[in-house]
Amino acid sequence: MAKFVPLKDRVAIERIDEESTTAGGIIIPDTAKEKPSKGKVIAVGQGVRDENGKLISLDVKVGDTVLFAKWAGTEIKLDGKEVLVMKESDLIGILEN
């Protein structure tokens, strides 16, 4: 994959596909599935500066699994893969094991 570094407080996320079968065993076709709102962070920006010029780093890091708002971010293609780029404030939270 091409080296991509988001600017300031932006993060790049690769979507994680959800289960395609319901609890009752019904298979959901791709055309009926919603886009997942869970993903893995693949790149982060350096952070933002406060009014005094001090750099405030981001709370997420590469490798974190995160939840984000349904319509958040901008989709781009990097080396044929769909990547979502959004501000850290659009993230809902980090999923921990």
C-alpha cells in the first residue's frame, strides 16, 4: 500500500466487515448489508496545536479498532483498497479486547 500520512487530527481507517449471517442463520446478501461502522486504524496524523503552539497528540494509534458515525469521513482509494479518512472527533470510541 502507498505510504499515506493524514494531516493534523485526521485518521485513516480500513472498514471491518460485519457478520453476513444473522443469529437465526439467515444469510444477508451484500446488496442488503449496510456499510460497517467499525474499522481498524491504519494511519494517524501528528495532532493539532493549541493556541500556545503546543502539539496535542491523538488518543488513537495505528492498530486500534474503532467505532465511527455511520456517515462520517471521506472515502478514498489507496492501491485499490477503500480507506476512510476522518477527524478524530468523528470517532465514537475504541474497542478493547
